[in-house]
Amino acid sequence: MAALLTLRRISHAPAYDRPADGSGQQAGGGIIHQLREGVGYTVGTPWLRWTLLFAVVAVFTFIGPFEVLLPFEVSDRLGGDATDFASALAAYGVGCALGQWPPPRCACPGAT
């Protein structure tokens, strides 16, 4: 609600509605054209393509099942309640933090 109220306070200027080239016509040919252009850019940029593919694989193979199945494991198999679920999430967070310590050293070319 606070975000919506904040957005309502932002003033609107007619200049925001005009394209940057000043021609008065909407650039891009509509939303379908803009979506195709965005997907083409994403597929054509190797680092962005592989980053998004890695994120999709991580969500579908680990993060999604973890978020969906952990409450059932805690309640059904362990007989726990919301406090136990919160403790499991806290332990996961602490494990993630400890698992990245010490920070890795980058041996990348050009890194200082």
C-alpha cells in the first residue's frame, strides 16, 4: 500500500509519453515486437543467456522443491510446528553463510 501511495505522489509530465526521437509515434511497434526484441537480445548475449539458464535450472531443481517440500517434511515426518520450520530455515541460512566462508579467490585474467 505504501508503494502505491508513493507512486501516486510522482508527478506525471506529458514528455514521458513521447518517444525519445520526438517523432510523436510510439517506437517499437507494440508489445509483441518489444518482447521479441528483448528475447532476441537475451538469447544473443551469451553471459545473460547462461545466467538465466542457470537460474531457471536452480529454481526448478533445488529452490522450488526445497520451498515446497520443507514444510511437509517438518510437519509430517518430524512432527514439528511453525517454530521448527523457522528453525530449519534459520539453519539453512546459517549453513549458506558458513558454506561461502572464506570467500573464494578469483584467479580470473585481468582481476586485481
